[in-house]
Amino acid sequence: MNRVAHLSTVELKLLLRRKTTVVSVVLVPLGLAALTLFGTRPPDVAEWGGLLARNFLLLMTLSVYLVSLTVFTARRQSLVLKRLRTSELRDGEVLAGVLGPVVLVGLVQTLGYYAFCLAIGAPIPASPGLLALGIVLALATATAIGVATACLTRSVEATQLTAMPPLIAAMAGMFLTASGAVAPTIVGLAMPLAGPTDLVAKGWGAPGAVVADVAVVPLDLASTVLWLAVAGVLFNRLFRWEPRA
């Protein structure tokens, strides 16, 4: 445990030194906070919930997903993962040490942003348990998809291309689930991070995605499990400790 904590501390310092990741880690939550502060405040609880869920999705994609993709690809290409594997650390400890800081930073960003929103007038979450579940599942899913995408990425420069399909799909899911129609809502819930984001919306008191006048929490969970499974399959089949040829 101490070895993982030491590696995570080193990785956190490296994470905050890299300019591209600092932009995601620092500027994204600050930008969202500024938009919330100076934008039009929602008039009711439901609209607040929708706004906070949408901004949460942006935070997960632009920070946790992109940062985990970039960091994991960079560590593999620079042979850091290979060298760590030859140390006393086990494979799982290496992965936890490298990705732990990304998850921690994402959690701190989320809690900091939501605390700020509460301070400027956002309502208290209607279902704190559902909100917490959505946050945890989103962190896990965004990180898993980031690592899976890294398995398909040859270099850090290539992340700009490989990151686009999941990002576009996640954004599409946000709009489709808000359509109100049955078919688009179901399709939207099948997109990356749509399930956890909808749980967050419902946690704040927004109706979120609804199919035939029924809240679709089971579909949210099924969608999340699906994407975690897809990421797991890609990781098991394509993961390499060394740079991709």
C-alpha cells in the first residue's frame, strides 16, 4: 500500500507539471464555475439538476477521460510502465498508482465544483445516495474508457484523433436523453457516461431520462455495466506494457 501511495504521489506531481493536463485539471472546473456564476441561474430544482449533470459530464470527459488517456499513453510510450513492472510493484499496483491520481483529481474537481454551486444558490441534492453512486460510476467509467482508448492509441499525438469518437458519443448521449422521445432516449442511454450522468441528474432532483413516463435507473446501471465491460474486453485484448508498434 505504501508503494502504491508513493507512486501515486510521484504521478500526481508529474500530472500537475504537464501543461496539457493542467489545462484540463485546473481550467475546466474553473471555466464551468465561471459559466455557472455569470450565466443565467436556473429558476427551479429540476433545471438546476439538468445543468449540474451536463457540466458534470463535461468535467468527466474533458478532465478524467482525456487526462487518463493522455497520461496512460505517455507513460507507456516513455517506457515508464515497463520499468515499473520490473520493480517490486505488482501489475495491479502499477495501474492503481498511475491512474489513482487521475481519479482523485476528478473527485476533488467534482466536489469543489458542486460545493461552489451550492454556495451560489444550487439546491440541496434530492437523493444524495443516487448522486454519490452516479459520481463514483462516472469516475470509474471515464477512467476505464480512457485506458481502453489508450490501448488503441500509438502515441500521445494520436490521442487527439482516438479521443474524438468517445467524446462525440458522450455529447450525443447528453442531447438524445434530453429529447423526451422513447427511441432517442434509449439510444442516448447507450452512449458512454450517459448512465452515470443521468443518475447524477436524478440525484439533484431533475427528472433526467424518462421512457414511457418511467425513470430509467435500471437502464442507467445497465449502460454503465456495458461500457465497463467493453473497456475491460479492450484492455484484456489490446493492452501492452511497451509502446505500440
